[in-house]
Amino acid sequence: MSSFAEGLTSPEVEIAEGGAIVDGKTRFADLKAMLDSSKDSLKMDAMKRIINLVAKGRDVSELFPAVVKNVAAKNLELKKLVYVYLVRYAEEQQDLALLSISTFQRALKDPNQLIRASALRVLSSIRVPMIAPIMLLAIRESVRDMSAYVRKVAAHAIPKLYALEENLQGELIECIDYLLGDKRTLVLGSAVYAFEETCPDRIDLLHTHYRSLCKALADVDEWGQVVMIGLLTRYARSQFVAPSKEVDPDLALLLSSSRPLLQSRNCAVVMAVAQLFYHCAPVAQMSIISKALVRLLRGPREVQSVVLVNIATICSTNPVPGRLFAISNNMFEPFLKSFFIRASEPTHIKLLKLQVLTSLVSETNVQLVLRELQTYVGMSELADAAVDAIGQCALRVGTVADSCLSGLVALIASPNENIVSAAVVVLKRLLHSDAPLPLLTRVLRLIDSVKAPQARACVLWLIATHVDKVHTLAPDLLRIMAKNFAHENEMVKMQTMNLAVKLWLTNPSECQLLVQYVMQLARFDQSYDVRDRCRLIRNLLFNGSSKLTPFANEIFLTEKPSPTLHNSYKEREHFQLGTLSHYLNQRCARYRDLQPFPEVAPDPSARRSANDANAKFLEDIPANNEQINYSEEEEDEDEDEEESSEEDEEQSDEGQDEQEEETSDEEENEEEDEDEESEEGGEEDEGDAKDDQSKSQSVPAPAKPSGNVDLLLDLNFDPTSTISLYNTASARYVETAYRILLNESDWPLGIGVQMRFARSPATLSSSMCSIELRITNASNITTPSLQLKPKDNEGIRTSGALQLGKVDAKSELLERIYIDFGDSKRSSEWLLEADGSGCRTIVIDAPMGEQIEPIIMNEQQFDDAVALLSGMNEHSAQIAVPIVPQQLYTVANCASVEGSNSKFCAQTLSKKKLVLIAIEKGRVHVHSENLVLGSLLCDLIAKNFAGM
């Protein structure tokens, strides 16, 4: 029984969904056997089960070797399932995926478009920098593939390659420029996405494609429309002047093309069009977005929240001056009742609607809004917000100010403290500068009935503020408060003393004894604050030798400025409508500011038709007779032959059935036409190739251009750095603060340099440390052309010199450099040169915690490695406080061991030596093959957690 119980607790045993006990070593044995079978039917069943497990979120990565064997299967359906699996796990199993690159390259020429697309998707999922040239060649060929679906996949592969190798941006921009000129709307949305991820600031690339993008906007897929509208919004703000009476024809084309999308079923599309009209359209055309946004309020709560924030911003910034709309000054006022609150709505939706209601109030609808607000006062979660809204109505519409004030005064006597607090705040704001005598008299009489401390303090504050208007009644109020002074709340005592001081200064003959009595009570009060305030007042008023006594009137009786209304939604105006930064009211990562309209519009002739824009790109790619050439001329020539080719139609129908799950029926029909055209064109190309071959028999054959397979054979896979035995993990913490390398005041040019460790994989070599530099220009003039180059540091490899160019005034520039510190404390010196203005030296060093990278390791592997790294390889130090993982990540770039919060693992960047950290009670242990690094890292951790 004991052995059976131990077996149940083994990590290699798990409980299956049906309750059966399954051994981890054999749980996938049947699937492996089926995949190794020679029968396609068994392999198909195995792959279907595997994909089913993947869809459920199960980890089936250990089947990768068995699945990858079938990557060259002849069965198309089996090959599709294999590629679906490889796309999911290629990034985790990079070494095994590399062995199949030649198969993927052959699949790029497969007649089936889904196989070609899947092969490209798998190839782009292998995150190994050394195959970047092969990926680039595959993308360059795929962007001119005969299938629009393959071109779409190629567009999605471009950002992946750019993230892997940023130095290929120039070649990728050529591919993006070609895809932006594609006539198929299936491709355009993905092409714009690739543009935004790869080169979002290259607005000049859009000139020749602008009009075609506008015309194709309605036919692009929904999520492509969202990205495209955002891009065209930025383009319009940089290329057109602010619209007034005359609208630029190209801007009018954009607005007219996007207007029908306000009826889209996708909420994101409607929101994108709304922000386009808000930021780019003339004021007279903005009214069309109100109905569309109100329609979105019938959607889910999440959509309502986003839409209401945007509506509140539009109403608060008041972009529509005057009565431009036929009904009202504000375009949302006709839909006022749509913002009435429902009892079933969550609190944050109610508060947003309340904000919009107060923004829409006017003389014509104020009575309706006030009746609605009176209802909301009875809701516990909305009481204080509703009272505040009533006060805002009184400020916005002066005709209802008296009735609002009367209602607020009545609310002071409410037993609900939240209502009383809100009413007090609103009354102070409304009556600060001016208060009618009848209202003050009414408020003064409430002092006996009001019990809430805040309400009593408010009554005293109002009377003290306007003591000159009620100089006959104010002494009686002070007498009433003096009778019960010792039992009042602290805030009431403070306001009582303020009233006493003002009566002493305005009517000393009648109130002298009463004021002295109140001050005597306050002198011996239990509250420190009350006694301190009393001491200040007594020395100021009763001490004739005080130098401040002559200035008592100026100190206490000077009129204070009235508080101003603060609208948080008006502050969001500088964020682009509909963005995450606008919703959260804070700048988020990758947010780009919307440029102001230029004063003078750039040359509009740049937006010409792009008929020959891609000619140079096509000429640069070497022709391959085995590849089917695709061009617009062949498409036009072969259109007349489509009806007479029945055999081709049958073949294309089969291809159409294969892509039913990927594209819509309309797209499949267009693909059918393209397949016919390309097949006929391919036959013509094959005939031409034969003629060329017969003519060239007597001529010495030129050097054959190397294809993808030849490139693979010639590719040197020798590692440029030490190979790691463990898979690396992503950084658990990345520092956002920058460290100063060069102060702006140290150089007359006003140039400063700051750095931070990005903790991301280096694109040049896995042994290099990735460092982000921020070059700032604090001066009012543009800097000369800058160049940053490393000095001759012996034994330290770097990414080489950087041409920074010019930095505009009051702006900054972000750049990445990569340095191999060799797992040591050596520093890297760089020279920052400015043309004709000298140079400065900056020194970059990396602490030991930044010269390691996190790896994936289980607890058993950790314990085995620790046993080997003992003795001289172990370093220990005492720590004063317990360390939580998140705190350790700020010091050392490591990862926690699976299943433990006290064991952490990493490896050195340069030599890939293990670094293991164990936290015990009061001590930290560092095990490392690098003795010096382990000792320094242990001291660094102990120093950082010595006195936290």
C-alpha cells in the first residue's frame, strides 16, 4: 500500500478527466504509435485528437518530434493539421523546427494556397535570428503570390521578422509598399497592420496609396477597417489643413468613404469612424456621429463604458460653439433620454451617464434633468453624485439657481451622511461669493435641527463668510454654539472659532465677552488642533504687542476666490479619442500623439495613382521558372479564356472547397478566377522556358541563381555564441526608469544621454545585453548630425556604430545598442560625435543582475544542479528582510523555478553558465559556475535587501 500511495503522489502520474489514473510516461504513447504508423487514416485520427487537446489548452509539446516527422506527408488534410500544430509549438521547439526548414521551403511552392500560407506561418514562428535571411526571401516571394490569402499571411509575417531582426526594416518596407498597392481588400487590412507595426512614422509611403485605401475602406475586413481608419486619421492630421468652409477633396474622399461604416455591426469600427470625424471633419459634419454612438449604448457593459467616456469628453470639451445644429447647441442633446439611468446598470455606467447629463443641461431641458436628478438622490450609490450634479445645473443655468439652492438647503437636514456631505460641498461652492439674505436666514435657523457635524460646520462657515450681511443674527448663532461648545465635533469647533474671530473684528463692542468665553473654552479643549488654533488667534487678537495684530483684518476678512469647477473629462482632450490612453487618462505604451493640423498643406500632387509604384520592387526579385509568376497583365489577358476552360474550373472548384474554412464565399470565387489565370499563365511561362533552354544549348551556361534549398545548404549554422541547454524565458520585470550617462548641462549643445536595460533578446547575438538609449535635446535648436560609435574595447563585442542623425529641438530619440560584457565587470566606452561640434565619451557598465537571463527549469532540475554547484561555486550572504519574487526580479533578471517561490534560475548571457538563487530564512545562496559573477551577484542581492 505504501508503494501505491507513493506512486499516486509522483509528478509523472496525473488524474485523467474520467477519473482514471494515467502514467505521464505513457499518456501519449498511443498517439505516438499512431503518428508512426504507415496508414494515413491513423495519422489523421491522431492529429485530430492532438488539435482537440491544443484547443482545450492542454500541453502536448512532447509530441513535437512525432508530429514533425509528418511535415512532408502527401495527404493534404494531414499536412494542414500538422502545420496548425507546428504554428503553435514552433517557437518553443526551435531546434527541432530548424531541421524541417527545407520542407517548409518546398511547401512554399506547393500548388495548394493553404499549404503555402501555413508553411510561411510556421517559418515565421521560428524565432531564430540566423534564419532571418531565409524568412526575408520567403516573404519577398510570398507578397507576389497568386493567392490573396498567401499575400495576407505574408503581411502578418512581416512584423514577426521585424521584431526578430530590426536591421531588415528597409527590405520589409519595400514589401509593405508593394502590399499597400494590392487590389484585393483581403490583403489591404493586413498590409496596413504590417505598416503600423514596422514603420508607423513613414507617412510618405502612403501618398501614392491614399486614394485607393480610402476607396477600399468599405470592403476591408472589420478589424482591418479599425487599423486603417486609425492610420488614415494620422495621415489626415499631418497632410491637410484644419477644415473650415472649404474641405480638401482628398479629405472629403476619406470622410465620405468612412461615413457608411457608422452603420457597422462592429463597435470598434463605429468608434474608429467617430474619432476620425471628431479629429478631422468640419464642425458642421460632426452631428452624424451622435446617433451612431448612442446606438452603441445598447451593447454590452464594456462597450457602454468606453462609449460613454468618449461622449463625456466630447460634451465636456464643447467642440460645437453656437447653435450649429437645428435642435440644440450640443449634438447629443436630442438623445438626452438615452442617458437616463436604469436601476439594473452598474455603478460606473450610472456615474458616466450622470456626467453626460450634467454636460447636456440647458435652459430648455433643465427642468427635465432636475426631476431626474431628484430621483437619483434616493439611490444610495448615486446620492452624493446626484447632489453634485444638481449644483452643476445651478451653475450652468442661472434661472434655476434659487430652486436648486432651496433643495440643497433642505438636503442638509437629511439623515443620510453621504447626502449631507455632498450638499455641504455644493453649497459652499455655490454660495462662496454671493448668498441672498433670506437663504442665509433659513440656513441659520437649521442649526438646532441639523445634527450631522459636516452640516453644522457648513452652517457656521456660511454665516462666517457672509457675516456682514447677517451682523444682527450672527452673535445669536455664536451664543448658541458657545452653550454646547465642549460637546461639539472638532470641525464644528474650528468653524465656531472662525465665526468668533470675524465677529470680534466686525462687531467687537457687542461680542467681546462672548468671543473671550469661546476662546477660553477652546484653550482647554481636548483636541490638539483646537488648542493650537486658539493659541494662534489669542496671540493675534488679544496680544497688543504682536506685529501681526494690525493685519488681522487682511488675514481673516479678505475675500477668498471662488472654487472653480474641475472636469476630469476635459483633461482627456489631448489624447486621441477611442484609444486606451484616452480611456485611462494616462499615456500608455506605444501611444502616438495626434499631430496638430499644419498651417500650410503639403503638396497634394504626391497623392497620385500608384500604377507603376511597384515596378522597381518586382525587378529586384530574381525570376524563378519553377514559381508561378503573377502579374496584373496576365490577369487581364486570361480573363477572356476563363469561360472556355471547363477543366480549369473543375480544378479551381476543388481548390475552393479546400479553403472554405479560411475565406468567405465571395473571396473564394475571386480566388477561383485567379487560379485559372495563373495556371494558364504558368503554362505559357513553361513554354517560354523550354524555348529559352533550346536556344541556350550552344552558349556556356551562366551561374545558376541559388534557390531557397541552396541557400539553406550554404547557410552556416555554427553558433555565434555559446549554445544554452535550457530554454530561455521572458523577463519578469523590466525597469522603466532611465539612468543618466551624459547630462544635458555637460555639453553646450544641450544633448543628454540616458539608458535602461531592456531585458529583451538581442537580435545580433544571444550573448549580448540589450540596452535602450534615450538621446534628448534640451536646447531650442536642432542638433548637428550625431554619430554614436564604440571605442576599441578589447574583448567586448558590440553592435557597432549608429548614425543617429539630427535631433529636433525639445525632442528625444530612442535607439537600441547591444554589448557583450563577457560576464564580467568590464565597461564599454562609446564616443558620441556631433558634426563640427566636438564629441563626448559615455561609459556603459552592467551590474551582474543584468548580465543574466531567465531560463525555464523545474524543481528537480534545480536540485540536481545545486548539488553539482557546491563548495567554491556556492556563495551565501545574510539578508535583513524576507524577499518576495517581484522584489528579486528588480535586482536580478531571473525566473522562479516551476512550483517554488524561493528558488530562482538564470544563466549568464555570454557564456551561458548556470546561475541558481535560493532564498532561505534570513539568507540568500547563489550557485554559479562563474565564481566571480556568483560572488558579485550574491553581494548585490544582500546589499539591496539589507535594510528594506
